[in-house]
Amino acid sequence: MAKAHRHKEKVIKNLKLKIAASGCVGFTVIELIMVILVISILAVVLIPKIGGIHSFKLDGAGRKLVSDMKYAQKLAMSRHQTHGILFEPAQERYTVYRDGADTPVENPHRPGASLIVDYDDEHFKGVDLYSANFTGGNEVRFDCFGTPSDASDTPLVATGEVVLKCSGKQISIRITPNTGRMEMVK
């Protein structure tokens, strides 16, 4: 019996040596199941996030637009000079200006460059400047009190609105008459 036991141990030892020498290393069924489980969980979590990238772009574009509109309003108030924004949906861009659209203001984040935002730019690729409506026009101006008006300097009597779209989603940026309060509506 002891001889059979020693022979069995010798066979097992030889098999272990052969496996180690040949470099054969395998996975157990439990290890494979765990790997598949982890990959499945990551897929379930990450796939919806990939679709959400468009929402992040649209939200970022909306926040940038609100920020630029407030910037134009504050410039008008601090410098006692009309400032505004000309929206050009056909060209997918808008320009922040002083006095008139032919005098863009300097971009505070890129000195020496004009504050013109192009939605064909790599940062906003996929975002569409769908429409802008300020009493029938595509331009909003601010006076020294921050009051919004249309292109003919007539104070807004109805809420002005800019619409941005991306992958079937939409954001509206609205400007309240008289106060110039801006709000982003999803």
C-alpha cells in the first residue's frame, strides 16, 4: 500500500513538473466566470455613459453661451456702451460685440482673439445653433442698465430665446425682458 502511495505521489509530482516546464497555466471555471462578470458590469455601466457624451457637449455649449451673454451684459453695464451678440444659425456661430457686429470684443480667455464662437469647432462638434429669436431678429443687445433689446434697440417685450440641439436633445437659453435674466432650460 505504501508502495502504491509513493508511486501515486511520484506520478503527480512528474505531472506537476511537466506542466510547469511546458508553461501551461490555465484558468479555473470560477476565474473565468468572475472575469466575464466584471466585463459585463463594466459594459452595463459604461455603454449608457457613451451616449451621454452628447448631453455633456450640449450642456457645456449652453453654459458657455449663457456665460458669454452675461459677459456682454456686464460689459455694457460697466463701460456704459452698448454690447450685444449676433447669432448666425446658418453659419453655426455667434459673435459678442460692442457698438455693432463688425466690432467683436476681445476673448477674455484668449487675449488678442475676437469672441466669436463657432459650433463647427472641435469643442462643440455635433452641437447645432438651431435658432435665435429676439423680437423676430437674431441679435440681442444690452444697454448701460443691462436691459436687453433687439437689433433696432427696441427693448424686448417678449422672452428672447436661443435654441441649441445635439443628437435629438435640445437646450433653450431664454432672456427675460426688462431684467435681462438668463436661464437655461433643458
